[in-house]
Amino acid sequence: MFAMQCYDNPQCTSMEEFMEDLRRFRYLKRLLRRYYKNGELRERLILNHLIVIFNIFGFDNSIKMLEFKIDLEYWPVLKTCLIYMDYVKEDWRTEIPVDMEVAQVLREL
């Protein structure tokens, strides 16, 4: 219900499109899980999903929904990506470390 209230996509014409955008959280979680289990980092896909999520739901709402939907163990990669995109500063959530391997990959983009 919270996601529906925060949803801001003027091009969305159906409930199916809304659900498709909402599934981006699941896809993002799956990509993060794959990185932690197999070491397979799909950094561009992760960044693309984050960009769409933040564009559609707004900054504050996106952060709240990510906190709710993404497990704490995946947040170092997530925080690193958010810093790379300049959505947050490095001193944001100091209890969450930056993933240096991911940071190096992102620097090379």
C-alpha cells in the first residue's frame, strides 16, 4: 500500500505496469544475492534498477522500501552503488561498510 501511495509514473496505465515496477525490488535482491553467493556482479543492471526505482518512487520513499525489502547483509553493495550514483554521501549510515571490490568495479565504468 505504501508503494502505491509513493508511485509517481505518469506513463503507467495499468496495475500490471505498477506491479512490474514493484518487481524491480525483487530483481535487485536477486542480483545482490547472486553476487554474494557466486561472485557474479551485474553492476550495470543493479544501477539501472536503482535509477528506475529512485525515479519512480522518489528518494525518501525508495530508501524506506529498500530498507524494508533488501536484507541487511546486502546493504554494503547497495550503499556502494548509492554513493557511486551520488544519491547518498559516504558518511550516510556509517554502520554499513562500503564494499571495496564493488567500488573498484564502479570506478572503472
